Amino acid sequence: MRTGIASALALAELILASSGPTARGEGPTYSKDVAAILQKNCQDCHRPGQVAPFALLSYDQAKKRAADIAHVTGDRYMPPWPASTTFGGPFRDQRVLGDAEVATLRAWADAGCPEGDAKDAPPPRAFAADWPLGTPDLILTMPEPYPLEADGDDEFRVFVLKTDLPEDRWIKAVDFKPGNRKVVHHIIAGIDVSGRARELDAKDPKPGYVALGGFGEGVPLRGFLPIWTPGSRPRHTPEAAGYVLPSKADLLIQMHYHKSGKTESDSTQVGLYLSAKPLPKQVLTGFLFPEIAPEQAAKLADKFRAGMAAGKRPSLEETYHDVLAIPPGEPNYAIKGSSKAGKMMARPISRDILLTSVMPHMHWLGKDFRFEAVLPDEKGTRLPLIQINRWDFNWQGTYAFAEPIRLPKGTYFEMVAHFDNSADNPANPSHPPRLVTWGEQTTDEMCIGIYEFVVADGSSPAASSPIPKAIAPAAKP
Ligand code: HEC
């Protein structure tokens, strides 16, 4: 009897062992191992009609690209996720392969792409409906389709979507339905109540108007909304908080278009989920700008005095024009920012907040970016928020924390970024390199640590002034 059980167990072990890949000296197969990795990490973009140039839905498609797949995943070039996985986060919807998955893709390619038994393959992935959160309360559509040529540089264009609501409303979630996913690379959204965006639109002969880094010159943005990148999922705002949508406001979308090789047309929609009643808390956006060195501060003060005397507050552009000045040929230009009390134009946060997301912003010369919070405890504990080791202007996005991070009153933010203005930087838009200063154009630079938050307790009334006020001299503590 005993021996019977023992031998039955031994037999079972033997059967189990022999069905494992190692026991039979086998490597991974498409059906058993590779298909699931591609479904989870690649198919958001690599399927027909999406931003990636080819599909990875079938065995044949994957086999054809096996060597490239092993290469780009080994390099961590794909899936696109520029943020560090060891500093900051954890982030929602993080798309990063584990070392074992990378090794599986490599071993599979090296072994000549065995398909394995088709009945081991997972069922094909189901993709989310157009509006995964349900039908939005308000759907805004681009006023007319925008035509794109087959080839040429990427385009950055802002479109003005009129809301025409009779009263202020609160937005609980925002979703986007790109009209043509082959060309829409990302979408940034904001709110304008000044009418300035309409003016810029009227001046540009084509639908919408050109704008690179933001929403166009002189647009005093009232608020930022979540942004869209391929594969991103809409999210609700934290409890009792929303984005304010003032009555009659214009919703601006800045589209980043990437040419597909064929003529295309896009008509993107934005879906808004609105709260039935006003909410006590507002989702707010904060900005950390570069630190102004003492020697520049005096010059800047003169500029402000002259500007104010002439009745015109200097713009963000004028303020920062020389603060960021990257000499041609410089491969590692450092910029720092800090909102520590005492720094020019900086102040620590004045109430406990819940930090919901971060979004580093630079242009083409950006190289790396680190963003931290420094807590008001005795040790000045540093809380890593995000680090981007290989900045890629094409893959910038909002990084939403898996759970909002509570930061106590007195916390301040710090950032360090580097820029490469050498001829060796393939992303450098100027040949030969030239002096690059702060500005909105492709050939200018910026460096901003953008973050989204709500106050932790109590309420935060609707903002009554546009965002860039935060950097006006009045904000100095
Ligand atoms: C967020 C969208 C997205 C995801 C997710 C994604 N890709 Fe891509 N992929 C792209 C785009 C866009 C391109 C073409 C432009 C480029 O090379 O950046 C591309 C290009 C590629 C290339 C060609 C690279 C070259 O140098 O020609 C390969 C191979 C590839 N992807 C494999 C993968 C694999 C494997 C995964 C999953 C592990 C993946 N991608 C996930 C968007 C994506």
C-alpha cells in the first residue's frame, strides 16, 4: 500500500516534471509563452489601425519580426515606457516587461520561433469599447476633420472645441476617441476662457492652429485636463474632486500627429463625464520651473520693473528666456529647480495635498529628468517621484500614481534635468547646433515639472485666474 502511494507520487512527479519545458530540454513556444506577453504589452499599439507600424496579433506576424522583437525589448525600447522602474512610482498602467519575459522573447527567437501546440495559446485579447467608462455626458468633436499629408515632419496642432454650457460644471473623468489612431501620437488638453485660442484659430488658414509645446502664444490657460497616449486608460478624479469647466469655456486639444506614409484625415472626440452638482475640491495643476541663479535674478528684476512700469507683466517666455540658455555643442547642460522656501519665485506647498500624477516636460534636447518631493521632517526625507533616464519627446505622458501620494504641508519639490545640444544628439533639430533658449518653438527648450493634485482636507474653490500667475513676482514668499 505504502509503496503503492510512493510510486504513484513518484510517477506523478515524473509526469509533471517531463511536461515542464526544461525537463524536455525545450525552450518557450509562441502558444504557451510568447502570445500572452505580446497580448498584454504590445497589442494596445501593434494591431491594425493603431499607432504602431505593424500588427503583432498572430504567430506569423510575430515570427516575421522575432529578431527585432528580441532586440527592442532587450534594449527596453519597447514597450515605450521612459520612466525608471526603480525610482519613483509605482504608476498606474505601467507597461514594463520583467527580465524573465525579455529572456523568453530572446530564447524564443534564438530557437527559431517554435509555435508549440495551438491549444495552449490564450484566447485572442478583447479590446475596450470606444468609451470604456460608458457614454460620456458631453461629447465634443473637432469642428472639421483635419487632413494630413502622407509624409513630412510631425505636426503639433491645437483645435478649439466649444462647450457653450450655461453654467460652471465639474468634470469627473475625461476620455478621448482619436479619430485616426494611425496618426494620433498623443493629445494634451486644456481649458481657455479668454477667447485667445479662437483668435489664433481664426488667423490660421487650416483647421486649428500650430503650437508646439503648449497651446499657443498668449493663451492664458485656465486649467489642464488629463492627456491621451496610445494605450492610456481614462481614470476618475479622486473622491469629491473634479476639474472645473467654466461656463462657455473652450476645450483645447493639442494633437501630436505622426505621418503614416499615406494621406490621412483625423476627427478626434473628447468625452466628458460631469458631476451632477458642484464638488468641494478642484483638481489642480502645479508647475516647478527652473531655478533662477542669483546673478540672473537682478537682471530679471529690472526686466519686471520695466515691464510693470510700461503696464505689461512680462510673459513666461520673457521671464525664462535667458534662464535656460544651452550653448551649442554642450552635451550635458544641467538645469535645476526647487520650490524650497527662500528660492526666487518658489514656495513649499501650503496645505496637505494628494499628489495624483506627474508629467515631466522638455523638448527635443532633453536627456534625463528627475523629480522628487522633500518632506518637512527633521531629516528632510526625499521622496522619489519619477526619473526618466532616456527622455524621448515622442513618448512624453502623464504618469498617474497607482495610489495618490499624501504630501504634508511644507513639502517642496526639486527637479534636475540635463540637455544635450551637441551635434551627436540625433534628436537635435538644429544642424549645426545653435544657442537654445526657453520658448515654445521646436528649436527652443523648456524644463517644467508638472504635477496634478487635490487638497487633502477641506475644500479648494474654483480658480478665478489663469495658471501662469504662479510664476508672477507676487508669488514670491
Ligand atoms: C504605446 C504603443 C506601443 C506599444 C505598447 C508597443 N509598441 Fe512597438 N512600436 C510602437 C511605435 C509607434 C513604433 C514605431 C516607431 C518607433 O520605432 O518608435 C513601434 C516599433 C516597434 C518595432 C520596430 C522597431 C524599429 O526599430 O524598427 C518593434 C520590433 C516593436 N515595436 C515591438 C514591440 C513589442 C515586442 C512590444 C511589446 C513588448 C511593443 N512594440 C509595444 C508603439 C508601441
